[in-house]
Amino acid sequence: MSLCIGLPGANAANCKIYGCNDDCEFTTDFRLEDCRFEDKGINPFFILKSGYQLVLESEEEKSEETVLRDTKLIKFDDRTIITRVVEERAYEDDVLIEISRNYFAICKKTNAV
């Protein structure tokens, strides 16, 4: 299992490119031990609400990400966390090439995913 963390705020690359002034936030300290994770919520870059769907596509590729009603319990740092299942369907040239189910939760304190 891998851990993916998405943070609200601008990322470091965009700060350098666009010169975001004081709006740039970047951290290497995620304070996961302080988090109370929930299986639904919203931050500026991620919507974790049952039924939400995001479709990303180009001429050759398409990705459909759907937040399901399903939840999954995972163990993390001696804690049990309820996560929301997000299903991703990947297509190349309109042919389904992959279906994956990933588990997400949002930290209420930091708004990190």
C-alpha cells in the first residue's frame, strides 16, 4: 500500500513559475499523528463526497474517477482509519485499460488528503 498526501494551497513548482507571493505553502511535515481522518470532505484540490465524478481527458487518454459509497478500514500508525473508495477507470483510444480502487481520507486539522 502506498500513502499519497494532497495538500491545499499552491505547490512549490507553481510558486516558482507564477510567483504566488505569500500564498505559496509547502511542507515536508504532514503532522499525521495530529490528524483525525474522515471519509468525506473537500479541499481546494480534492472532493471526497459519495457520487462525485471527475473526468480528465486528452485526445488519446481518458480517466474517470468516481467517489463510491463504499468505505474500507485500513491500519495506519497503529490506528484504524475509515477511508472512502475512489474508483478510477483509465482508457486509451476509447479502450478500457485499467480499473483501480484507491482509498482516501481527509485530515480535518490540516485538510490534507
